[in-house]
Amino acid sequence: LKNIGFDPAKPVALFVTTGGITPYDELLAFESLGELQKNIPDIQLIIKLRRNFFESLHRKIISRSLSGKYAITVNEPLATIFAVSDFVISGSSTVLLEAMVSKKPLILWALNSYEYTVLRSSLIPFIDAQAVFFATDVQGLVSSARVLAHDEGERKALVEKMEKIMHQEYTFDGKASERIAQLLSQSPLTSIIKDDSQE
């Protein structure tokens, strides 16, 4: 952290851009991160960008939108960034699962209706169990980040809930195919297909 000018005693949030948002949403995201810094002056941001056509534009927007401490990364491995981050902010992305495995508290950030639908439908057990924060606007983002930035006990509690839900929802026992086959056999669609094949 010292190498990038960060204060190890101050909170660090990692924001990871996703592929499910439009350029307008990305502009909104960076402006919202600027609001986040204004409301939580001691927060330090690491922004992980995707390497694409918009990278140089994103860097310009970020420099105009953010006023506090921040660092931009593109190629740095997520495991390395997770290690120095107190919590993670992201939309629909496999980054969310990687953060869970790395035991990092999460703010799910729905920047548009598509992101809201995907996040809500795919991570509803975590949302319902309050194992993650779910922000749908800037106010929600700021209030969630304020808690995670300054309350270590809350961060630990979220991770404990998250691990419990992961244990319930994801079983790494090598029997996924058997469970899928069982689910398919119980599906109403399966009986319809069987009836059609017998005609």
C-alpha cells in the first residue's frame, strides 16, 4: 500500500468494472465513486479496469471525478488486490465469487436494471441472508461503504454469513452432475418431453 501512496491505517475499497454496463453507466460509476470519497474522506480506492478500447477514456474520467486517494490497476492479479482491500464493490461478474472465496465483504452495486435483475436473481440467497450489501443508488453505495470502511466487526459478520450461505449453496464434492440429473428428472419440462417422445 505504501508503494502506491496509500495509508495502511485507512480503509481500502476495491471497485471492479464489469461487462454488463454501458459507457454511460461507467461514467455514472466513476462519478459515484467521487461522491463516495466526498462522503467518506479517509477511504482509499483501488479501481480495476478491463483492458479494452475505453481504458484511456476511463482514466481521464476517473482523474476528473475522484479527488481522494486512488490507484488504477489493469493487469494486477485479483488475489494480490484482494489481499490489500478491506472490501469489494462490483456488479455482476465472476469477481463476486472470487471475492467470496477470498473472504472479502461485498457490496453488490446494481448500476442499471439489467445489473439489478442479474444480481438479484443469481445471488438472492446472499441478499436475503444479508450476507452482502446490495446498493441500487449512490446513497445506498455510500451508506454501505461507510459501514464496511469503519466497522471491522461488521466486515467479519458479513464474511461469516457469506461462508455459511456458500456452504449451503455451493458443494464442492464432485457430484454436481448427479444433482443436475436429479433436478432435471424432477422438472415438469422433463415429463412433457417424455410424453412427446412416447407419442
